[in-house]
Amino acid sequence: MTEQMRTSTRDLEKLREQVAGWLRGRLGEHATVSELSRPSENGLSSETLFFTATWSQGRTRCVARLAPAVEAVPVFPSYDLRAQFEIMRLAREKAGIPAPRALWFEPDPGPLGTPFFVMERADGDVPPDVLPYTFGGWLHDAAPADRRRLQEASVAIVAALHETAFTPEELSPLGRPGLRAHVDRQRAYYAWAHGSRPVPVLERAFDWLEAHWPDAPGPDVLCWGDARIGNLMFRDFTPVAVLDWEMAAIAPRELDLSWMLFLHRFFQDFTVGGGLPGMPDFMRRDDVCRQYRELTGYEPRDLDFYEMYAALRHGIIMARIWQRRIHFGEQPAPDDPDDLVLHRATIEELLTR
């Protein structure tokens, strides 16, 4: 996890010329685009581009999100960028979530070879994925009170989103609601990502879910889907941007809570495995659920089930990313397909419950 992973096969200079041409069509002949760059730490699914747009009436630092090219071995089978754009806008306008300001959506694949959207770029600090924030850095080294403040602010973002009422029409781009529909989509995703080489530990996790299905899943809300601190940007330990909405769904609240908890566990376990203490007092289940209950009045339920589901979902994604690395010659294929899942041991432990 220390090496830079390839996320695109597109040439940046050619993309700059294409973005500039598109922008002139939108804003006029004097519009210009700065040199493009890509993020170096987080983000392995959609292609992300940074640039500054300048035109006669303004200058804005921008982020463009593009579906990856097929030859880049995409993480997901499809990328509904219109849905991401609209849900991000709704979260900002109706829930008061500091999602980046949505600027333009381009459905025509002609200009860049794929649909894309552009949002305003925010400034701040993001807990890194590579190396994970649990290994060291600004969050790891912060005072306990500041880490606690960041944790509580992150949970409050999720609570505020879940407590906001949206109309069925507003949420219609996200498809069929509910836990069963969500798991069915994950099964279809697994079949697409790993059908040619099954991953037994993930199939066992699917079987475990069916055997431990909740008697009464909680009410469905708009879930961020990729609710984790690595998708938040902070200034002074306060969230200023909520990023990456491509996994948004209408599902029980526990979907977001368990994802936030498990992604920290994933990084914490990886750090402890490397011989370092990590951040054992951060993002603990009891603390997160207590605060969520105080903010919403809702008692999270069936969290063992949702922890397994989070581990399974993350396993499908990570195994797909590892397949991408194998494709690009960044590492050899393992003899055992279960080894495509970095947290294989965690899933195996959860299967014993």
C-alpha cells in the first residue's frame, strides 16, 4: 500500500486541450484551463482531474470527475455521473452537507470520451489512504481532543444527512431502495468483478449474510455510501468538504455507520500488523453509536451483520483493485484467490461469529 497505483491511462496534456475546448463552448472563446493534475493519495475508482478555469467573468479552481476508460480496468461496472452530481447538489442544498459546489454536468461523451462533471475545489486536509492515516501524520499526531472533535464532526455529517427528508423523485436516480436491493446489487457487482476467478472467502461472506439476515432492517434513508473520514476534507479538524458520492444509496442507516467503523478498523488492523500501535481509541463502535443516538434518537441495530457486510463490500472492491495492479504488472497474481482480499483474516474471523 505504499506504491502509487495507476488509476488512468489518459494523457494529461491531451485532456487539458479537450477540457479547454469544452469550456470555451460553455463559457466563451476566452476561457482557459491551467495544467491538469491528479490526486496522489486517495481515490482509486473514478478518474479525478484538478485544474483552474479562467474566463471573462471569473476564475475557479475545479475538480472534474470522469468515468475511467475501459482499458484502465475500472473498479465498478458503471458510473452514473449524473446521479452523483444531483445527489451531491441535493446533499448540499437540502441537508446542509458541505459537499463541493456542483458546477457543470456534461452528459455528452464527445468532448472527453466519457460523460463527466465539474465541481468547485475545496482546500483542506484529508486523512490519507496511502500510507493510511493510522501510520502517522497530522491526524495521528494531533492532540486527543482534536482527534475526538474530528470524529464527532464526521459522525454529525452522517447523522445530518440521514435526518434530512428527500422526496422519492429526488432520490429516484439511486434505484430500488432497501437492504435486499443493496445486497442484490453487490452480488451482481461481485459476479462482474470476479466471476472469471471466484474469491471463496467473499462467497462465504455472502452465505453468512443470508444466514444472519436482520429480522427487521431499519428505515431507509439517503446514505452517502462511502462514509469514511478519508472522503472528508478538514480545516482545524472541522469538515469543509464531503467527497465521493458514487456509492450513494437508499438503505438503512447502519450501512453508513458500519462502513465508517469498518474502514477505520481496516486501516487500524493493517497498521498493527506492521508493528505500530495505530489509533486504537479512534472511531470505536460504542463511541460512534452513542453519539449517533444522541444526535438522531435512533438506536443502531444489527451491527455485527453490517460489519460483515462492510467487510464483504470492501473485499470486493479491494480484490478488484488488486486485479488492476496485476493487469498493469504492478504485482503478480496470488496462487490463492482469497489473497486478493487484504483483510482476508478479518473476514475469516467475522465468519466464526
